[in-house]
Amino acid sequence: MKKHRLNILLIVLASAIVLYFVFKEDFNEIVDLIANVNPFWFILSIVMVFIYWFFQALSLSTLSDAGDKKIPFSIMYKSMIMCNLFSAITPSATGGQPFQIYYLKKNGLKLGTSSNIVVEQSTLYQIALVVMGLLAITLNYFFDFFPSNTVLKKLVLLGFTINILVIFMLVFITFNRKMGKFLVLKFVKFFNKIKIIRDVDKFSARVEKVVDNFYTSAKSLNSNKMVLFKGSAYNFIALTLFYLIPLPLAYSLGNYTSLNMLTTIVASAYVMLIGVFVPIPGGSGGIEYAFVAFFGFYLTRSPLMALLLMWRFVTYYFAILVGGLLIVFSKGRDKK
């Protein structure tokens, strides 16, 4: 509970700082833009979030159906929304999967099964994230959507490299669990030496369990190529929709010319690549900086700041709101 309170405090402080910098100039113009949005396009962006969750849940359901027990799709859908909530309020999005495992176990899946499918879904999502990042970098290389900026270029490459290293480690563990576990524990000890990890024994035990779960999940995925393909496709579609959300939001502000589908997807992918290594819950601060930096190539200050606020609400705070309400109203209704 204390950790959640600290995380919420960090979110509030980071949000307050962002709001200060957003509104310190052109306050009236930004408020006027938001107050006069086109409701059709704004509602469409909200719908896209629900569809994003739908495809994530579809991937999770596909993974579950390949096992020995099926549970209702509605449970999978709720679990994804709640997963997004706890990912949003924990540093580096570390709280989503543990809660999702607990929720699925509570609703009929064995602990081992729920752990495996959540790990599998996380892996497929990570792969989709890397593929979208690679696609964005390739498109920008050929079409030069963004002028060269040394700082932004380094941040994007750093974020992409981190994701690639994660995928490489996951693939390595798939083929050599013992050596993979050895390398991961070496990283744990390194982080302990530089005071990032305190209780090295406790953390190492958790890491070993995660590695074992992933190894089991990876073998399961590798033995069912159709499930692997469908799950990957669903996550790719989900991320594409998520990356496109700034486009209808720009339309809702009356701006129909500054962005198109390609520039929106590439800019959004870059934003997420930078946000991945910001340890504050929700990537607060880093995400906003990246959004302004990349979308600022196409929009002027007031429309850009209005778009930032609306996008952050739809893709982040809305998930917290819906997830919180879902938890409150789901108590006692789901299977115990």
C-alpha cells in the first residue's frame, strides 16, 4: 500500500510539473482549443483505446485456449484493462503482470497456467514493440520525417537498444536456460553493487522464477506456431491502433493537415522507445518530452500542447480511471 501511495504521489508531482510547463504560455488559447474539440473524433480516440485492449485480450485468450482450460473472454478483457492500470501506476510498468496473474488465478486458471500465458503475452507484446520500433526507424531513414537531432537520435537508439537486448535475452533463455539465468543473475549483482537493487537474494530468487516461467512459456509457444502467429498479429494490430491515437485527436482540434498515418505511427513509436527507460510510473516527464519533441515538428505550440494533454489523458489517465472503476465494480462479481 505504501509503495502504491508513493507511486501515486510521483504521478501527481510529475503531472503537476508537466501541466506547469504546458500552461505557462498560451493558457487561454490551449484551454479554448480543448473546450471546442470535435466530439466525434475525440470519442473515436477513446474507442480506439478499448479496441487496443480488445486485441491484447484476444492475444491472451488465444494463448489460454491453447492450454487445458478455457475461461470467458470477458475475464481476459477485464484482466488486460486492470493490467494496464497497475502498469500505469508502478515504476517501469512492473505491477501489471503480477496482478494479472493473480486475477486470472482467482477466476479459474491454475497459477502455473496463468503465469505462463501472461509471460507469453508480455513476450509477444515486447516483440511487437521492437518490430514497430524497427519499422519506424526504417521509415524515417527512407522518408526523413524528422530532421536530424543528435539528442533525440541518441535517445531513440538507446530505447531501441534496450528493447533489442531484452528480446535477445529472452531468445537466449529459450535455447539455454542455465546460461540465460547465469547472465541475468550477473546483471542483478551488478545493479546491487551500484545500489539500484538492495535485497539481492530476494530479487535473485524472483528472477530465477521468472526465467523458469519464461522458459516453459517459450517452449509452449514454439510448439504451436499458429498460436504464436495469431498472438503476434493481435499485438501488432493493438500497437498500430495505439500509435494512431494522436491522429483523431489532432482532427478533434480541427487540424486535418499536419499529421498523417505514417508520421503519426513513426512519431508515436519514437515516443514509446524513449519512454521505455523512464523509471517513473507512466514514464511521466520523459513521455511528454518525447511527444513534444517529435510531434513538435508538425504542430505549433498551442495545438501541440492541447494535443499532448488530450493524448496523455486518453492513453494514460483514462486507463487508470477505467481500471480503477472496473476493480471497484468487479468485487464479488467475478468467480472466486
